[in-house]
Amino acid sequence: MSTNTPSRRRVLGGMAATAATVVGWNVATQTWATAAEAGRGHGGGGVSPVPALDGTLKTSAADLVQFSKDFGNLVSDITPWAVLVPGSVNDIVKMVNFARSNKLKIAANGRSGTGDDLESHSNYGQAAVPGGISIDSRGLSKIVSIGANTAVVEAGVTWHQLTEAALAKGKMPPAMPDYMHLSIGGTISVGGIGGTVGTYGLAVDTIESIDIVTGAGQLLTASPAVRPDLFNAALAGGGQVGIIVRATVRIVPPKERVVVFNLVYNDVATYLADAEKVLAEGRFEVQAGELQRKPDDSGWRYKMELGATYTGTAPAREPLIAGLRDVRSEAVIDDMAFLDYVYRFDAYVEYYKEADYWDQPKPWLSLFLPASKVKQFLQIAEADLTANDLGVGFVLTYPYRTSKLRRPMAVQPNDSVGYLFDLLRFPHPGEPDIAGMLEQNRRLYDKAVALGAKRYLVGAIPRMTPADWKRHFGNRYSDLCNAKRRYDPADILTPGQGFFA
């Protein structure tokens, strides 16, 4: 995939100018101008001066190349013209206004991860801003306060950082992604799903308020009671109305331990019936599930992962799984520290990095399926997918109550119960048919939509058109368009989502 980009001459011209510090944007040549060029009117046009910043505006080739790809490693030609490392929220305000005045695009980039392995978990260019300004969210990484019931954090803080800080005060966030080293601002811009979705909803459902710099260059506070149209359009809205700079997140008392049940099913019908039974009865705080290849590679089977959290005395195990029809001889039950469970994916990530999978292309597909059609879709997926289509990845699929997902832009199927279908591929190094996997994503997406499914905003689906997005958002589309016109009238924010073009 290649996004619309400026010409090679313009990009290289802009990079060459960075041998000296840039002082402004040359409107005529569409390149950065040095002090010398600005002084002699280089290019015959006026130079719009870069505002004084608390942070840094980076324009060197070495800095820009770090933002030339994203986590999915599927897109090309997405190098920005500048990277803002903000030193304050006011820097965001200034640069959004600068971008608007000079008709430049601008978008936040989560740049999360661990150690030196910092990546945007945008999977298909969603956070890309070719020919524009990328905001490195690591510049906003302060935990502002931890209170009795809420924490206030800047957008670049990761869930891991918030969890560690909150635990020191005897609290933790209730709904977290499965991978904890993601920025909070980036996560709540798309939703944020994990194994507690059936209990707490998405991460966005735990957000009490946000501070956001709109595309009109205003720093505003939004909540369900204050500017609710902005609040609802920003959370899970794909960065279309503003740059979230601060969030107030609900926190709860932590659990000390969890009993984890891994139950195996050999057929889809039994798995679905038991999964919905467990959900309806509210037996567990954590409920996840997975579509797996059978050990002899002859087909597919299912695993249900259930977590009973506790502090103090462990719950009796047999009553929790009584009446379930799994292959009990294959059940695996573990009792572990709750934090060990929270960070369970870290071990996978270490393996992926060591075995050279982490930097491979990742054609992921994430869908929300209606429970009434989930069996039909899963049978379609089983017939289409092979072990090689996963590489060393996996397919998550499990139910949740759609009523728990209250933010309107996190659109849901028209059923009381939905299912996550999360095809998280890690193809083998050198996989020759990444393009075929992307086409498979499109094929599965079209079949799912015909059954009433919605997509999660991450993932890689080729050829999404405005008509596709209008169908996706349904009766929420007019609300999104109205908020876009009001809060980003110049259409400068987050072009990589492609909602409108």
C-alpha cells in the first residue's frame, strides 16, 4: 500500500534544508526554510515562521526515517516532513495552528513499546502523515495525578506506566489492552480491547474526561457532560477531531491473584454455547478465547480462557466450571499473581523479537461479529485460513455484551452479544504472499459485513472507501461528519484513517 505523498523532489529538498536549523515553512516551494533562505526570500515566496516551542521540531532525514513505517510494516511512502517532540501541551496548540495556517496535515503517533523498540501500533498507516507533521507522543508522558477513583495522565503515558504508578497508591485501571506497552492516547483513539471487555467494556469506557487540541487549534476539555459531541467523536473516533493530550482514567482496587482456566473444545457449536453461558452467568472477570489449529494440523479447535480474580482465599474451582462441556482431560488450570497474567503477552513479544517476527509485515484483521451470525462466520474463516496464514500468530474470538461498549464511535453489531474476531498474524520471515493475506482480509471483511459485523479501527483491510466507512459507522456517520466540520474545519487531522477520502 502506498499513500498519497509529496513528490520525491519536495521531500529530499526539505530534508536537505535541515543541515541548518529550519525557521519556517516556505509556502511557495512547500519546503522548510533555513534562516539564510528566509532572509533572502528563497523560492520567491513568503516564509511562515515556526513558533517558539518548549520542545523540538525535528526535520533531519535521520529523525524522519524513524517515522517512515508503522507496526504493520505494510505501507510505504509515509515519511512526514517534520516530527514534533512536544515539551508541553501548548506546543501541540501552536503546531496545530501552524499546520492549519500552512495547509499541512498533522497527526499523533503513539511511539509506544519497550526499550529501544519503539513503534506506533498503527497497523496500516492509520497514524501516518506523509507530507505533514507527526507528533511524537512520548513528549507528553507525565502522570499528572493519582486520586481515589481516577488518574490523570498525558496521552503518551503507557498502560504499563499508569498501572505501576496506580499500584503504588493501591489502585489499577480496570480495562486494559492485552499488550500493556501501548500509549493511552493512541489506545483510546481507537477503543482499547482486552480480556476484561465483558466486565468493563473497552478502555474508552473507563475514560471520564479528556483534554484535546482540536483541528481548529483550541485546547478544550470534553466529557459526557461538557462538550459531549467532542468527547464522543474523539473516543474511538480515529483522531479525526483533535489530538488528545490528557485523559482522566477510572481506577479501581487491584486484584492480587487470578485462577486461570484454559478449556479446550473440538467443535464451534459447543464452544459458542459454553462461552455465552459463562458470559450470561457472570462467572469470571476475565473471559477470552482462541481459534487454534489442532495438534495434528487436521483442522481447528477452540480454547476458552477464563480468569477468576481474587484477593485472599482462592475460589473453589469446580463450581466455576461446572456444567461446561469442554474436553476436561485437556483442561489446564493455573493460579498466578494477577500482574503476571496482565503481562502475559510480554513473553510472546520477547520470542517474536528474538526469532525475527516482530519486524515482519503484520496483516492483521480485527472485527466485531454479531452473536447470531458468529457460527456462520467462524465456519467461513475456518475454511479460508491455514496454519501458514497465521505464521506464529493467533486468532482471538470470544463474546462480550455490546451494552458494555458505550462510546458511540466504537460501533457495534446490532446484537446484545458481540464476538471479537482478532486475526493477529505474525507471518514467517520471508513470507512471499503478504499481498494474498491482505486480499484474504478484504474477503473475510466483506463476508463479515454482509452478516452485520463491524471492524475495529486497527488492522489492515485494503481498498476501504468512504462508502465502506459510511456503512461501517451507520447512523453515527452524520455525528462524525458534523464533529469533523466543527472541530477540524480545515481537514488537517489524521489523514491515514481515510474515513472521508
